[in-house]
Amino acid sequence: MTARAGTVYLVGAGPGDPGLITRRGLELIRSADVVLYDRLVAPALVAEARPDAETIFVGKRPGEVHSRQVIADALLVSKAKEDRSVVRLKGGDPFVFGRGAEEARLLAEASIPFEIVPGVSSAIAVPAYAGIPVTERGVAGSFAVLTARDEEGDIAPVALSVAADTLVLLMGVDALERVAGALIDGGRSPDEAAAVIEWGTTPAQRTVTGTLADIAERVRAHGLGPPAITVVGRVVETRATIAWFEERPLFGRSVVLTRAADRSGTLAARLHELGAQVLLAPVIDVGDPTDRGPLERAVKDLDRYAWVVFSSATAVEGFFGALEDAGNDARALSGARIAAVGPATASALTTHGLRADLVARGGTAAALVKELGGGQGNVLWPRAEVAPADPVDELRAAGWTVDEVATYRTIPATPPEEVVDLIRSHEVDAIVFTSASTVGNFETSIGRPADIGADRDRGPAVVCIGPDTEAAAKAAGFTVAAVATPHTTDGLVAAIQAAFARAR
């Protein structure tokens, strides 16, 4: 069920990893008219909102002494009274130190319908991502979740002396020395194990362990700060054997993807699973060809072609869009054989009911031409408006008559300013190029290799999907660390891992 007009939904966004949102929560984000969100909500969740939805930040930024709660409360009421569906997206769970009860009471008093959608609490999820269970048979049979501050912002020593095997403390890391002292004064042993986890469940997660007596000093030495969670109890010792999140192969690495945002999903998901912080900096987008006439004429005269050759999934989508506009479907290709440059392109064809007769093992246009070999007859090659001429020329030299038609063109895109700033500040570990056009547009919108340190081995690792992209990157002055083999998403993932392994 989607969001209803005039209703407010208090939705728990989970602890930081966008994958921990509930199914109901994601459904509401995607259907709401308005999304009000806090600082600890993953940007990827806010990006799930409808393109026409209003997204408003109502969180408290670091260093701010005032609360935006009054603003959030007013917006909840006013937007709902405009007969709009409103999602109030809150980090963790709305009812675990999230002021959810206060907001629900406000809505009830204003006679505004509301729904509570619980979220995965950071009190349990963050320790789990650090390899720390809050309970363990024979070690800890109870746990307490506490706030290290009372309503006035002061340390609450009485609350901190709760007699539970495990204590999970939310907030208060900036006053950890006093918190630890209050716990010791309340009866906890100075030698009891303790851990502080910063930015838990995200690629920026950092964990410091120690004892109650020295944990504050250790945290200062490592420079940890909010948002962070403190765990106290014997369960912290379990981290030594079952820590998992921070052990993933790309954990702590930031990888910039430069292809069009709507075509980065599969690669971004794979890298995220391996622990990387994925930064989307799309420097290209895809649009219709300048002249769509040749494509429209070609899809009406498919009977004359012996082969139709596809060299990208984008070309497949553009071709079938024109085919459907002409009132046809895959049956119009019944008289032709189909060639695909690689498995990703072949997979795109299957979504339209076609299985490629030839899938180039080399994964490049040049490999496809070589495997197709010599012959006679007409070949239709739908591809990008600007693409290397060599493969088409080689196919013609092999005896084929080739009609090359543009199904799309790449156009410059403006990447997010915050990602551009990170790249220019030399704060990223790898940059991935998936076409020659991404290389050229990267220089235009972000900077030349020397500007970002990518012209030397100690700069960010530059990874390319194939030899044509590699050649463009080298010509532009980039030092290329690795090239995908095969030239697929799997190959890119392997190349990124190999580049980091060599750097170590």
C-alpha cells in the first residue's frame, strides 16, 4: 500500500546502511509527496523519493547548538494539511531516542492521521556490524540501551548505572571520559571491555576497543567523534573472532563511478557488497541521437539484414525503443541473426525476448568483428552517435555491407558538487571509466589528471573497462592502474580489487 494523501508516516531509516530499510519504509519513501529527513539518513534512501517529491532536510548538523525540531514539527502539520502524503524519515527507529513519540502525539493533537514504521535500531545493528553481539549465551543475558544525556544535555549518571550485562550508550561520545567515570562510580569495573563505533554500518565505520578506564583516551587518539555508539560489557571481546564488516576486501576504499547514474546500479551494488564507499559522479548522460531518421528507417526495413550487431546495452534499449515506436517487436528480427559484444549486451537482448547467435568472447567491438569473420550480405549496426570507426571499417573490409545507425548519443552531465570536491581534494581511492566519453567529460567537468593526482602511481587508482577506454585515459594523461578482463561488471570488480592489491 502506497502513501495516502494527508497522512504522516514516521519511518525508521535504520542505522546508516541503506540496505537495512524495511520493505514498508522503502515503499513509503518511493510514493510520498514530501520526505523530511535527518542527518543520519543515508542519501541513497532520500534518492529513492519520486523525482517530483519535495525532500527537506530537518536534521541537526554537527556544531549546531539549536534544534530544528520546531521546524520539523511545523512542516509535519502544514504539509499534511495541504493534503499531501508525508514521510518523516528518522535514523534508526523512531521510538528509540528518536522523538517519535513526541511527533506522534503532536499529530494526534492536530487530528492528522499517522502511521509508525519501525526501523532497525542502531543500538543493535551498529554493534553487530562491528562483530559485537549485545547478548551471548554464557556471557551476557541482558542488555540495556541508554542515552548518555538527559533532556538538558547533561550526563545522566543515575541512568548509566543500570545493572545489565551489556550497556549500549547512544550519544555522549564527546563526553566519554565523564560517561566512563560515571559508570565506574556506579559499580562497573574499570577493566570491563568497551568499544566505540563511529559511523556504524557505513563504509566509514571505525571501531576502537579498550576498557572503561582507557576507552576515552583511545578514542581521542584515533580521532573518533559523533555519530558514535559505545558498547560496554564482555561481549566486546567477541569482536576479536567474529568481526566481519570491516574485514570485507574493499572496506574503507572510496570508488568513483563516472558512467550515467541510471547505468551504475549493478556495479555500485557489487562494490558496496565488498565494503567500498561508492561515489556516483556521472559525467555523461544518454539522450536521443541528433538525427533519429536513419534509425527509424532501419527498423522498418529489417528484412534486408543478415545480421544485426549490438555493441552495448544502451544501444539495445535505443533500438527497441524505435522498434516499438514503429509498432513492431522482436518478431521483426526473425530473419536476421543477432550478434552481441559481450554478456551484458546479450543479457539486455534477453529482456526483449532475443537470444544472441554470437556473443563475442573478447567483449570488445574489435573481438566481435574478428569472430563474425568475413562474409557477404547486409549488416545493421545500431550504436552510439560518436563511436570508433575502426570496427565498422574492418567489417566492410571483410566483405560485409554495413549500415551504421545511431540509437543514442552521450551528453555531458554535471556530477554532485560534494563528490567533485572530494575528488579535487585527493580524497578518493579509485576512479572508474567505462567509455572514452567518460574520460573526456571527466576532464571538462571535474579536472585534468594533474589536478587530482591521477597522473602518477600514488594518486587514485584509475580503472578502465576496456582497451579503447584505456587508450583514451592514457592519451589524456591518466596513469591507468588496471583494465577489466573480461570487459564486464565482473571484470571491473576484479580489476578494482587487483589495483588495490598492487597498491598495498
